[in-house]
Amino acid sequence: MQISFSEKEENIFKIIGNVADTLNIPAYLVGGFVRDKIICRATKDADIVCIGDGIAFANAVAEKFKPKPYVAFFKNFGTAQIKIDDWEIEFVGARKESYNRNSRKPIVESGSLEDDQNRRDFTINALAITLNKQNFGTLIDPFNGLNDIQQKIIQTPLEPFETFSDDPLRMMRAIRFATQLNFTITDKTFHAIIQNKERIKIISQERIADELNKIMLTAKPSIGWDLLSKSGLLEIIFPQMMALHGAEYVDGKGHKDNFYHTLQVLDNISNNTNDLWLRWAALLHDIGKPATKRFEEGHGFTFHGHEVVGAKMVPKIFAKLKLPLNEKMKLVQKLVLLHLRPISLTKENITDSAIRRLIFDAGEDVDALMMLCKADITSKNKTKVKRYLQNFELVQLRMKEVEEKDNIRNWQPPITGEIIMQTFGLKPEKRVGIIKDSIREAILDGLIANNYNAAYNFMLEKAMALNLQPIK
């Protein structure tokens, strides 16, 4: 079978093939680029295998393209990379691998193309295309990967149990590819993942987090999380998520399965944003429910305070999963903490003060919060969904009105701690915080106007109650 390239692709690959012919070495396009080319998935990352020294080959190719920077090479791995316009092309010599059971790092030796294809993780990634002039564009498919692409299935070239035991990260990759490509993992392959699930413990948390983030950024991330759950991997890498599983009924009163509700919320928000951290907020919005679940006679199951408990869990979860402990984590934590607030504002006779407080607490993330709240509607009752959405629209309208009137988003009180200390001759202490907080609360409650004079006069009143006098 011949693979057709775009004009630019053909120009690049023919030049690389000519260099290979000059050096008298076979060279092949391999892996993900070939797979994506067949399924018409855009990509500008290409891996090239040669039978010989990959770094030397990359340097010879660079002489033709004169890339800047010239060649990035990684001697320990025997790989090199060059950039041609917005393309990244990686070169490596064909190799064969063997593994020690206590590590996923292989013992590597030079090998043939057949050896190199044998070591590939999945049949759909074991395809190769010849770049040498004599057979340029010819597909080499020893494991019938083309058929697996057409059948939309994922399986390993060799025995799956050994494949996953050798490199357990491949279990995560199988699930990630199934999610990205909307392919099905074959029963034999999935059973081998279940059998090898404990082996995931030798994989670094950083590599696991990378795969989780790739799953999170797919069109329908619920597929991956469901497969992680059914394979047993999730219980090992993220037990707090597994704890959401299960619906329970007592005296005819029950609650929904919070795991599958969460996955629906995740898919809902993914339909509206590619922001990785908003997707993580959706995944974690109910993470505090297992710890707060109670059954109340005559009422049913409750999860009071789960948003507070969940928000406290976020930093620990991010730390364990090796996700960033920076403003991204703080955004997720904020959205988890606030995700119930807009729902409470859908009731009648909500005061401007309540709206004002939500705008203040959410700040610039108020729109993200409303997106999460809308995604949190998972009822199958279309009338109920419509009512909830209309209520949220009303809340957003009220927020717009209050914001335009009060300009409260990302607002800071007009009286600072420094002004309080200078006025009363104080050093940093508890009373400064009491006065500052009182001013903020009074403005948010609408008791005083949002301006300096009103806040200053209120400060004097509050200070008098604390037996403080302005210095002269």
C-alpha cells in the first residue's frame, strides 16, 4: 500500500530519504505520524527510524534544512530532533529492547526495523513508511495495524501481558488512545491491563499525570476515566475518585451515582471549553461527597458542606498527582468551593448583597464558575434542565446589573490596613484586621456606600467600639 503526502510533507520526506540513500541506510517514518496520516488526524510531529546511528543521520539531514536551533540531541537515548518551520522531526536508530521487572527502563541494543516494530506499544503505532527512493511511501505493516485502525481497535503487537508488564505506562497509553481516537481496547488487551494493574506502581507520578492530562483534554474524557475505573488502575492512582462510585437506597430514598454524575459534568464542560483546569474543576467539584454523606430520617441522603471539604482536598490531590501547586490549583479549589453558590441564588428575593458577595468571591473567575454550574445539570428531565438553565440566566443577569452598579469584581475596600494603622498609630495586629474586615462586610452588605468617605467614617465608628482614637 502507498501512502500519499501533502506537497510540503512529500518535499520534506523526500529530502530526508535522499540523505538516507546517500548514507546508504534504510529510513522509515514510524509510529503516531503514520497512524494519524491514515485516520486523517492533523499532526506535525514525525518520528523517523533509521538502521544505523540516529544522531548522525539527524546531523546529515540538518545540513540540508539548516534549522535553527540546529540539532537537539539526547545522547543517553540515542535520539535527535530538528525543527523545520512548525514541524518537529525526531530521529532514532532502530533498536530492540529487553526489560528488568523492577523498572520500565529497557536494556537497549541496535536492531532491525522488525525489532523496532516488535517493541512498539500497539499495532496501530507499529506501522512504518519507507522513505528511501526505491520504495518511497510504501507502508510496512507486520501486525495488521491498518486493519485495526479500520476496525477502531487497540491491541498490542506481541503478547499483551508481557507488553504491559515490561512497561506499565502502556496501560495508561492504551486508555488514553482509546479516549483520544474513540477506539475500543480488545478484550484480551484489557484483561491484560486488569492483570497488570499493580505494576502501575513503578511508574513515576509525573508520567501518570501527563497521561491523565491528555485524557482530560480529549473530546469526551469520561471514556478514559471510566476505563481507568473498570481496569482497576483508578483505585491505585486516584482512590478518592473511586470513592464517588455507587448509588445507595435506604427506606426508598437514594442518591445518584456520584462517579458517573461527575463524568457527565466533565463531558458537559468539555463541550464548552478546552481549558484543562476548568475540566479538572468539573472532575473534582463533588470530590468531598463521600466524606460528607449522611442519611437523615424523613429526608434522605445529604452531603452538607461537601464543597468546603472538597476544596480542602484539592491541594492534597494536586500534590499527590504531581499537578501544579500554583494559581491553577487555586482556581480549581475556588471553583470547587463556590460551585453551589449560584444554585442558592436561583431562589426568589435574593438580595443585591448576596449577588455582590458572589461576584467579590469569584472575581475574574465568575464566568468560569457559571460554566461549571451549568455543566453540573445532568438531569434527564428536559423540563427540569430548562428551568435550571433559565434560573442561571437570571442569576447572570442580576450579576451584570449589580456589577455595573457597584463595580465589585476584583474590588478591594477603599480603606487599607496601612491607612488604619496610620490613623490610629497601630502596628500590625488583630484589631487592624477586625476593622478592615468590618468595612469590607459593610460595603458588601450595602450598609455603607463603596467610597472612601463612607468607609473612613465607618472605620472611625468601628475603632471607637474597640477603644481606639485617631492620633493627632
